[in-house]
Amino acid sequence: MAATQPAPAAAQHTQLVKAAREFEAMLMQEMLKPMRAKDPLFAEADASGSDSSQDGGVLQGFGTQAMAEGISAGGGLGIAKLVVRQVEREHASVAKERAAQT
């Protein structure tokens, strides 16, 4: 589909897909945080309060982010696809209305 689109439209579609995937990854990350909080291993590290546990918390946060991005890149929950579809429908509708007005 992207091969038949003009270059600017293809670039916009690529940006839209990227933004939708990032949005889904952020949602996934927020969904994964409570799971991490319930894990006794993570709770022990958070409770100790030492510098190494704080560093570990940062690394765990990055791990959660990487996991969420990976899930989203692999298709995730389908939220990114729905966002892309809805934005493209709305864009087409606005373009159609503008064309009708001219």
C-alpha cells in the first residue's frame, strides 16, 4: 500500500505508524508497572533503599520499557493498528469534506 502512495503521504503514514506504536508501548509500560510492583524480588530491592537498589530500579524501569516496546513492535494488543486506522479514516473524511466545499 505504501508503495502506491505519493512520497509525502507515505512519509506521513510512516510517522503515524511510529507514533501509534510508541503510544501503545507507553500504554503497555503502564500496564506492566503494577506487575513489577507485585513481584517480591522487585519489592525487596525497592524496600532496601540503597544506592544499588535505586540503580536497579532504574534498570528495571528500562527493562519494563524495553519489554513494552517489544510487545508493541510484535503487534501488541492491536491498539496501534486501531489508532492508525482511525486517524486515517478521519483524515480521509476531512479531505473529502474539503473537496466537496471547493
